[in-house]
Amino acid sequence: MDPGEFDTRIQLIRLDETGRDAAGAPTVTRVEVARPWAKLTYPGGREFLSGEGEVTERKVVIRLYARADVDTDTVVVAKGQDHDIKDIRPFDDVMELHAVARAPGQAS
């Protein structure tokens, strides 16, 4: 993989449960793990699933150098939007994260 292809700065976020609120629901804190460079690609075909004309989901493949601190509980922030990792695959000398962008306003 050519390092010049990594042209997007992303954030890797770990969600830590820090306690409970007054209603007993867990409170979650976002902790930045790293800010690596990555390559984002959007697969062809059905990129969007629409409901009542609004885009609710978009698939993205994120390639970055392999890291031990990334798993499916990690949230990726790319281009200002949160992405949930659905699958992690090795690809040549890098790792490939198959993720889905969260709909605007969707909670962690």
C-alpha cells in the first residue's frame, strides 16, 4: 500500500462507561485513542439505505496501518461523522475496517 494514499486524518474513539446518571442509565465518555491517517473508500452498489427519502446509513471501507487498539467497539470519526466498525480484515500490510456511518443525531 502506498503511504501517499492515506489522505484523510481520522480519530479512533473508545467509549468508556464512567458511571450512572440519576435515572440509572450508563454515562459514556469519549476517549480519543489516536489520530492516524487513513484511506476512505465508498463501495459501489447500494451505498445508501433510504427511509422516507432520507439517507440513514452509508457504508465505508477505511484502510490504515495495523493497530492493536482497534476493535469493533471502537468508533471512527472521519470527515466529522461517527462510523461504527462492523468488521476488521487484514489487507496486505494494513488493516481494513468495514464501517457504517451513523445517521445524524444517532446516539453512541
